[in-house]
Amino acid sequence: MPKSALQYLPMLIFCAALAGCQQQMAEQPRYRPLQASSFFEDKRSARTPVAGTVARGQLQTDIHLYQGRRPLEPRDAAEIAGYVAGWSGDSWSALGRQIRWSPHADTFPFPVTSAVLERGRERFNIYCAICHDRSGSGRGMIVRRGFTAPPAFATDDSRGFKLRGIQLKLREAPVGYFFDVITHGLGAMPDHAAQVRVHDRWAIVAYIRALQLSQHADFEDVRDPAAKERLERERGATP
């Protein structure tokens, strides 16, 4: 070897040694997905999570947000006790009309903004209008082709919501009821928990409330001064 090449020999040895180095983590014992294991009796390398394990970001302790329900309050217990005490004969129906307690929340878990309503309108038209129609009339496209017709949201149709065994108008149902039906389904309607995220379900409920209000609103319900002025002009122009 020429003398000039010998001066590079230490560098070549160092580079060769460096190329042979690697992290020990790359060689640690591990299982590939669905690989058999000789350590466990059932031969499964993938172990069942410990009971009560909650995935990161999946802790759902807020029953208002995730279930559409409200905590039981002392006043509710008193009403329920009175309801059970009167559970007999004709008094059952009369007592049921007096007691309006429902486990469903009657408020939204977050502020309803114009952005929330717009998101709700979009999700409603995608997932709900096929049955309920875009106006909430219950005459969607598949209903016209023979599917079971759902109750209308904004009319006096009392099908669907039952409180204390009494059918009530859907306009009287608390918002948590709609969230519960979207989540778990009801009658011919399947659940939509897998298709619609939690916050989007609430956005849809907010839009349903807007549909109900829009079809039973009067002039005094308009709060936007510009819109009110425009409506006044239109009313004046109407013969």
C-alpha cells in the first residue's frame, strides 16, 4: 500500500466501525401484529386491555356532552317519588301531565353560534334530510319511496317523544332527547353515533331547533334590525 494511502487507514476503520453501529431498540424483542406467543397460555401476543381502560382522548365523563342528559337533582327525586306513589288507575295519566321531569338535558353543552348552526345545517342535509326532508317535514326522498315516515319536527305531530307515558309534540321535547335519538336510534331510525361525531350531533340538534322556530316564528321574534326593516317593507308591499 502506498505510504500516501496509509494516512487514510484510521479514517477508513472509523467509518467502517461507525456503519456497524445501531440503536439497541432496533433489536429488542417484539411481536408483529397477530404473531403467536409462547409466553401466554392462549398463545395470543395481542392482549385484551385491562377492564376500565380508557384510550387517550376518549374519557367521556361529561354526561351532558356525551349522553345528552343532566345529573339527577334533589327536586327530581321528589317528583319521581310522587309519580311512583300515584301510579294507579286514572291518576297515572293526570299525574303524568303535571310532572314534566325528564332526564334529557334542556340546554346545549356549548354556545350555539352561527358557525354551529351552519355546521348543523350541513350535517343535517347530509345525514338526516334523506328521511326528514330539508325542512324537517318527514317527507324525505326515501320516505316517498316507501320507507317509514318519521314525525315532523315543527308541526303538531305528537309521535316520537314520550314523557311519563304521554305523547308530546316534538317542539316540546328537550334538546337532549334529539341528541339521544341521533346517538342510539329510535324505531325505524338507526343510530348515527358511528357516522356523526358528538359535537356534530349537537350542531344538528341546534339546527333542528332553528327549523322548528322558523316554522312557528312571528314578526316579533326577528332580532336583526336590518332583517326586521326588510320584512316591514315586504309586508307593506303585500296587497
